[in-house]
Amino acid sequence: MIVVISIGGSILAPKLDSRNFGKYAEAVKEVAKKHTVFVVTGGGAIAREYIQVARHLGANEANCDTVGIDVTRLNARLLISALGKDAHHEPPSDYKEAEHAASSGKIVVMGGVAPGQTTDAVAAILAEYVQADLLVNATSVDGIYTADPKSAGAKKLDRITPGQLVDIVMKSEMRAGAQSIMDPLAAKIIERSKIRTIVLNGSNPKSIVDAILKGKHGGTEVTP
């Protein structure tokens, strides 16, 4: 099985801590024993701080996106370091390069690719490109809700269709560093490609392993 795992920066790097990267590396290695694995790393709070400074300095949104991309690729490099010999040595710059890197038999880790695409979108496009069987979006929220999880009356959804996912996330803000469970582009890619997707709270790396290897998770499953 080919699996793409999107690890949000909010859980991978809430602060720079080598131990946290080590824990996620061990989880990814566990999955890679049985499946072909691609990982896309987010930028998290650090990326948003850089983006905010860039915006205050007058950078446009495309340039702010590029700043965020650089941070996601730094996170990718740190995870590659934690994975050691099990990982491809360099984060790919595009999807074709990522597919080629996987021919080495190593775990492929990449960050952002282009302005206007969050790492969720990168993960979805990558999953489409390599014809993945499963996309796992590991974030700090425990699934997809009918509205902002912090708002009154928001209900968590255990299973939805890609069309329902699109309807929910179309309300998301498309700005560099915006915080949302998933961006509209990622949702549309999942819809058109019919990629089986699991959105879960990945704050505990073991939850990623259990979702993939055991089919057990407390998140939301998006199925055609």
C-alpha cells in the first residue's frame, strides 16, 4: 500500500525539540516496515511567525507563502535527520522528484512546493500523483467538524464524503499562514481523485501508526 502522511507543523514542531521529531520518525519507520511512505511536513507556529513578520514588512501573499514554504522544508530536513538511513536524503522540490526518490526504497519527506498551496494541498496532490491508497492528515484537531470546533454547536463527523468535505472547507480563509483543518484545494483534489483520507489528531504519533496499520482511529474518514 502507498501511504501519504501529512504531519502538521502544529504537532511536529510546536517548538523546536529534537525529541519530538524523533518520536514522529519512529512512528513513520513503523509504518514504512509494511508500506511505501511519503511524508509532507507543515510549518506550524514558527512558519506563521515568519509570515507575520514578512507581511508587516510589506511582502505580498505570494512572497509570504514562499517564506512559509522555506520553514516547512526546514522541518522536512529535521525529520529526515531523525529518520537517518531510512529516509531519502533530500526533500523533493516537486511531485515528479518525490516519485523518483521513492524508487530508492527510502521514506520520502517533503515540505511545501509552490505559493498558494498549503502542505495539506501538497499532500493531496502528491497522493494523487503517486496513486496513493491512503492519505492521512495528522493535525492538532481530532477530525472534521460541521463548523469551527471552538464554536457552539459544532459537531464532529466520523465519516463523510469528499463532496461534504468540500462544502465544509470552502469557508476556509486562503491566506499565507491561515489556520484551518484543511484548505479548499486539498479537499477538491481528494474529491476528484477519490482518495481515501483520514483526518485525525496526531499529537500522539502512535495514533498515526494505529490508523494505518490497525485501522483504528478517533478521527474522520473521508470515503468516496
